[in-house]
Amino acid sequence: MHTPKFRTAFAKTPNDLRLAQRLRYDVFVAELGGTGPMVDHDNKLEKDGFDPVSDHLLLFDDALGGAVVGVYRLMSRDQARSAGQFYSQAEYDLAPLLRSDQKVLELGRSCLHPDHRGGAAMIHLWGALADYIARHSIDILFGVASFHGIDVTRLAAPLSLLHHRHLAPQKLRVRAQADAFQTMNLIPEPALDRRAAMVDMPALIKAYLRLGGVVGEGAYIDRQFNTTDVFMMMDTRKINAKHARLYARTDLKGPAL
């Protein structure tokens, strides 16, 4: 049984970026059935126009010869200006958030190799993310997180739980774009089995909720990627004290959106 030897670093070379795009292809395209106009099927690379201006956080397993087993894509407000917009603006009207003068960071394209899900790998990724947040004085993290599939009947319980219990404050509440808006208010709260709904929640969304994450109004049906997306946002100053160590640089040397 192999014991991982994790290391994190930001992509510095074109080859580093290709390694990230290869893992994204394996997860988002081969595993989950997504696609996109810039997906390179010949070379098995999942890429888009935001990659060149973003920072790419990579998780390596040196016990596997330095294989990339986890990635996160990070985009600041300045980087979004270079790209023309944030990635999530294609799905959500971000005006309420962007009117704020707070420093924001978009998290995206988060994925782990199947052999490294649900354990130390995500802790290492989030440790490096915590350092980045502290170094750049980030106030708000945001991005879209996904349910696999677009059958909202199957997703009614977890979506309704998010709507009833985890909506963002009104002044910062973004809304899904009208072209693919899907209400999350599908089951009345008194009829909702909250425990069962949480069981059906993707692990990454549950992790964000434990960190005090809140959601925007409505889900967005992304047919290209075969996902139902929700907008997640976290105020780094109001993270639940129980999990504050995830953002303490001294605690996390050693998980989106």
C-alpha cells in the first residue's frame, strides 16, 4: 500500500499547467462527462480561456514520482479584469458582491484524483490555500460548486436545504443568470429531511458549509459540464471558530468552490 508524500506548489511553467489540465480532463471530462469549446480530447486536456491569467495551485504526490493529484484555480479581481470577467459571471450576476470594496478571490476547477479523495490530500491543498489567503489579505472566497447531473428532482432535497438554511445575506446575495436559473426552493422546509439532504450533499459543498459558507439565489444548470451548480461564498473573517485553524498559516503546513 502506497503512502502519499504530498507537496504543494503553484504552476510556474507551461508543463505545470498541462499537468493541471490533464487531471481536470480525467475528472471533469472522462469521469463526469463534461465538455467545453476548448477541451483538447486528443491530448486529454481540460482548458479554457481563464487559465492563462489565473494562478493554479497543484498538489503533487512525490511517492508517485511527482504526479499531480489535486488542483485549484485561483482568480483575483485584477486577474478577472485581464480575462474580461470572473468565470462564475457566466452563471451568476455578481454585481452585489463586486460592489463591495473587499478583496475577493474566485476558487474554481477544484478536483482530486479518485485515489486521494476524502482525506489528507484536501487538507494539504487547503493549507496552501490558507497561506495564499493570508499573503494576499483576501476577505471573501467565492466560486461555483457542483452537483453531478442535471436532474433537479433527484437533487431537490440538498438544493432545498441550501435555500432554506444557507442563503447569503441579502446585500451580497448573487443570483443565477436567467438563461439557466433553477429555483432551489423545491421542498418546503417543514417537509425537508435535513439529515438525508445533507447525506446527498457533495463532499466539497459540505466542507464549505462547515467553514461558514453561504449560497447565492438559485442553482445554474450547466448542460455542457452535466452539472447543477450553486454559488458558494465564504467570509474569511467569519469562518466558524471550530474550523478557523484551516486558515491559520501556522496550523496548516503539513479542504471547493
